[in-house]
Amino acid sequence: MDFNLPRLIGDYILGPRIEQGSFVTVWRAKHQSSGLEVVIKEIDKKLFSPKVSDSLLTEISTLSTINHPNIIRLFEFIETEGRIFLVLEYCDGGDLAGYIRRHGKVTEVVARHFMRQLAAGLQALQEKTSYS
């Protein structure tokens, strides 16, 4: 085995690992031809019950149809026998929890801005799931 070859998931070259959890490993990656930076969440299906796996696939199906500025975009998902790979939009600013860790207490104006974004994203999800 050649350990110098990059690991490929579909058309994506895996880069450094960003996060490791019990069920999920998060990787930074790049599309081979376009160079688009993405995040790939690698989910170990063997640790899920069939019911949880079915619920996850339903959520993936819903998210794959949503394109909203306040919701991380799911570009593609790749399923193998033991794993699911979610190819997601890469946001170099991080998430809300990271923002709060970096900046500490936020002002009311900033909190209001985040709440509007959260509400708009939740509304888009609710509308999509109520019409599906």
C-alpha cells in the first residue's frame, strides 16, 4: 500500500482532519477538478441501529434539496457498506459556537443578527419538511 497517495472520497481529495467524534470524523477536502473546498463528514453506519440509519437517510434527502444562505449546503452524499460521507459547504468562519468561543459575550445587536439568521434557516427547513 502506498501511503503517499491521497485518500479519495468520490471526486474529493481528503485533507486534514478537523474533528473526531464517536460516530463522525470531519475532514477538510477539495474537489479534484474544480478545487472547491468542502467539508466531508464521515459517518460510521455500523454504530447505528437500522432505525437511526433510516432517519439519517431521510434527513440527508431533505437537506440535499435545500439551498438557503443560513443553512450549510449539502452538495452530495456518498454511501458505502459501512459509511456515509456527507460533502458539505466549507465555511471558513466556523460555526456559531466557535464564534462565541473566540469573541466571548456578544452584544445585543450581534445576538439579534444571529437570531434572525437562525429563524430564517429554521423557517426554510420547516417549510421544506411540511411540504414534503
